Amino acid sequence: MGIGKQLLQEADRQIKSCGGKTVSIAIIAESAILRRWYENHGFVAGQSKTFDHLPFTVLFMKKTLF
């Protein structure tokens, strides 16, 4: 249905309207499907980090807005 893509587009629009130039997110690193989805929407994988209170690794991703 494209709802995720629409949400990303609205977030981009809101961030740009406030003068922002980048979008940063954190996802579950072990989810290859989720990572690929975000990469297909312009995000680039960055640092991974584990947290004692979480049962998964967190992957930080970033997208530059044009």
C-alpha cells in the first residue's frame, strides 16, 4: 500500500521545512529485510551498537536530504 514510503516522504518534508539536511534512524541490525528497505529509500548503514537492555543489535542509518 506504500504507507511506509508515504511516512518517509512526509518526514523528509517536515525535516526540510525546519532546515534539516539529514535523517537518522536506528533499526534492528539483524533484520536484513528492514535494512534493505531503508537502503532502497536512500539510507546508508553506519555504526552498530549493542545495549545491555536490548536483545538485539542496533544499526544506525542516515540519509542526506537534497
